[in-house]
Amino acid sequence: MNDQNQSNDLRIAVIGAGTMGNGIAQVCALAGLSVTLLDISESALQHGLATLSGNLERQVKKGTISEAAREAALPRIRTSTDYDELRGADLVIEAATESLELKRKILKQIDERVGDECIIASNTSSLSISELAATVSRPERFIGLHFFNPVPVMTLVEVIRGLQTSDATQARAVELAERVGKTAISVRNSPGFVVNRILCPMLNEAIFALQEGLASAADIDTGMRLGCNHPIGPLALADLIGLDTLLAILETFYRDFGDPKYRPASLLKEMVAAGYLGRKSGRGFHVY
């Protein structure tokens, strides 16, 4: 991967055309890489492509990319519902919903089709990389590549080594992250890794504050933006992440650490049960 031309020849596959998957496909394509975007249905793929195309158009309007870059990126992305399209891939990134059972199922399907040299990565935000690696036949070639939402905007990638991950896999994963314009930090496998380990309990505490009636959602967010110089308030950020995703992460922390400080706020559970998931559903702690 050290040679630029060789890097451009890399074949990347992304499993899941949702918010994270289409964002990862977008930054890979903008970096000149060929990408196969795979999902379970044509409708999911078309929705993902439409989102991706809209994001590229917004970047052109903002001047962050050129029209020529947008036009060159789109043809680099192929879509498919067939896992056989993964054959010959150099790197497959699983970006499915934060469910251990679902991710294991997907990883087994990937493992059955890719070659021994292919790196398999998960974009999980909280699940154990060591546990996921045990699903595949070459666990030394498994790693965590945790991109942040929105992927085209956020410059960080956490590169998470499982117990089995080889040095060579780690080096190639860091190089790939940098190749697509991201800054990589290397993290040891632990629930939530680094960023979410710190961030999610803070968001949960903001929800507790709202639940206890300390202040309105607007005032809590204003307080943290103006009092702590945060670019976005914690409740608005929770809405952006997705309240169901935040709940899944906190439940993982609570289970794996066995520490009550990670227990999800009951209001968060109720919001998710009601279908108020944040921006993606049009309503969370704020209305969109």
C-alpha cells in the first residue's frame, strides 16, 4: 500500500448502505479507490446512493471538493446485494447496525468469500473486536476501523486492535485510514474504545439532567455550547448519533463493565421505545 498507484488499485467493499456505510464509501471513492457497496435490498442501496450523491453535491456547493472530483467519485462506486461480489476484495468494512448477532452473521458471510490476504474490518462503535475476530477464519487479519458520523466531515478514525490482530494488519489499516484523508489513532480493544468511552456517559448524564427537570433540552444544549465551547449540545448530538445507537452503546458498557455508572437513563429507553430516535426519525430531544 505504500505505492500510490498500488493504493489506487485497492478494491474496497463496504457492507451496509446506511449513514455510516455510504459515508465510508464516499470518502473511499473520493480518495480514488474502487468501492463495492453491499446491502440486503436494492431499495436500501438506492437510498444510500441518493444520500451519498446529495452529500457530494453539498460538498461541491461548500467548495470542499471540486465538481470534477464529484463526477470522478460516483463511477467508482458499484452496488450489489450479492456477497459473491466480495471475492477479490482487498479490504471489507462491515458497517451494519450495532448488533453482535447481526455482525457475526455478516462476518461469516464475508469470511466465506474473501481471500486469505483480505483484511476484514468492523466499523463497530462499542462491540469487542477480539470477540468479533473469533468469528472469522483468519482473526489476525481482523481489525476495528471506527469512523465517526458524519463520515465525510469527521476526520478521526479509531483503529482498534483485537487480541488476535497482527502488526501488519494494524499498519495496513492505519495506512488506509490516512489514504482516505483521516487521522488515525491506535486504540486497545475495550468497550467503547476511547472516544465513546468518554462521550457516551456525558450524553447519558445530559439525558438524566433533562429527565430530572433540571433544565429544558434547549437550555441544556445552550449551556454546554456556551459554557464548555462545544460545537453542538449533548442532546442535539445524541439526536445526530441516533438514540437507538446511543442506547445500544450504553447497554454494552453496562453489561461489559458491570458498573452502574453506565446505566442508560430511563428517558432514553422510553424515547427509543416510542420510536423517537433523533434526526433519522424526525424527532428526538429536538424536532427536525
